[in-house]
Amino acid sequence: MSLTDDDKQWIREQHQQMKADLLTELRKGPSPAELRQRTRAAVNRILDLESELPYHRFRKLEGDSPIQQG
């Protein structure tokens, strides 16, 4: 069984449509710059939490809870 010219044309059209659909889906996602910004924001939150940890441990060892300060 061999493909007709119409079959080949249909395959080409389907291939082009699939490529167009894929590119459309990829463009819907966040840009690389937005992904970098989100990553940096997450890292900054983690660093903030880690920098507060020794302070709270020290306060606990000293028996002085920040909540008691009120």
C-alpha cells in the first residue's frame, strides 16, 4: 500500500497543526524571566527563614519567648 499525494498532503497539514498547537501551549506558560523571578523569590524566603532560626533558638535558650514580650 502506498500513500497518495492527498494522503501526503493531509499528513503534512496534520504535522503543521500539531507544531502550531504545541507552540501555542508553550507560549501560555510563564516566561523564562518570570520563572527566574519566582525562583529568586522562593530562595529569598528560605534565606529569610533560615536567618531567623538562630535568633529564635537563642531566645528559647535564654527563656525569653517573643510571644511573652507582647
